[in-house]
Amino acid sequence: MTEAYVLDFAQNALIVTLILAGPVLLVSLIIGSVISLIQAATQISEITLTFVPKIIGISVVLAIFGPWMGAQLISFTVNLFTSLATIPR
């Protein structure tokens, strides 16, 4: 196992992580910002007000993008195991 292989694997793992976490984090950020603006405009200081819309938004995103996320993760795992088999001992 060479140093280049390990660095390439780490880079691919980070890219896949960012791609998979991106939609969920983006929706959570947008919903949280909108709710915060509404709270600031109406001066409602209820802390738990952001949780329900975020949970609903994240559930919708996972329902829509879940199969794609799973396929990306499976593809990464298959490529990893395939490349591990070709490494000389």
C-alpha cells in the first residue's frame, strides 16, 4: 500500500462525504435561516420553533435523494473493495 493510494483514498472519501452530506446540510441551513428571519421579524423567541420545519425538510430531502445517496455510497464501497484486491502484499 503506497502513500499515493492512501492519499487518493482519503481524498475520495472526503469528496463522497461532502457530496452525501451537502443536500441535507443545505436544506437545514436554508430552513434555519428563513425561520430565524421570521423569528427576528416577529420577535418570537421560541427555541423549538426551528426543529419541526428542519425535521420535515430533512425528511423530504432524504426521501427524494436517499436512493441516489445510497447508490453513491455503494459505488464508493465497491470501488474501494475492488481496489483493495489489486494491492500487492
